[in-house]
Amino acid sequence: KGMWQVTDPVGPDNAAALRRLSRRAALVVAAWGGFPLHEHAATTADWLLSLPKTRCLGLTKSGAPKHPLYLAKSTQLTRPVRLDSLTEMAKPAPSGPAKSLR
């Protein structure tokens, strides 16, 4: 609940850590499921999904990466192919636009 009441639930330290770790990783797996994202979290999600080394276990109807809890063990990783942006579907932040991680 509190996440919806702050301007940036991702935070500058977390964003910097994600950038640093994603540069070092051989593979990034996106798997947060279909719950609505805060505007800033959606910006981070869009960035993660745009990385060439990002894979997921499929996409939900809303276009979010599926969470493994609801999938068979045999589900294979695939490249996330999105036609729209999670940022466009996100709940707006209390104040200020989302910042890009690029």
C-alpha cells in the first residue's frame, strides 16, 4: 500500500544497482507478474525488458512478464516482445514524472 504513496518506490540507489548488475549479468530474468506497477517501477520495468539479454517465462495479457509461481516447471525462457509500454499503463506517481534509467 505504501508504495503507491511515494514518488519513487524504486529509489536512486536501487536503480543504480540494477544498472550495475544488469551490465555484469549474462542473463536478466524478468518475472514480476501482472500486478499494476507504480509509474517509476514501470519505467524501470520497461528498461529491463528492453535489454537484449532479458528473458521471461511468457507475458501476461497486460504484457507483464509472468511470475513462475503460476507456471509449469517445463516453461522455457523467451525474449519478451512487447507492443506497448508498461509505463503507459502504470498508475501515476503522486508527483513528478518517472525518470528514465537509460
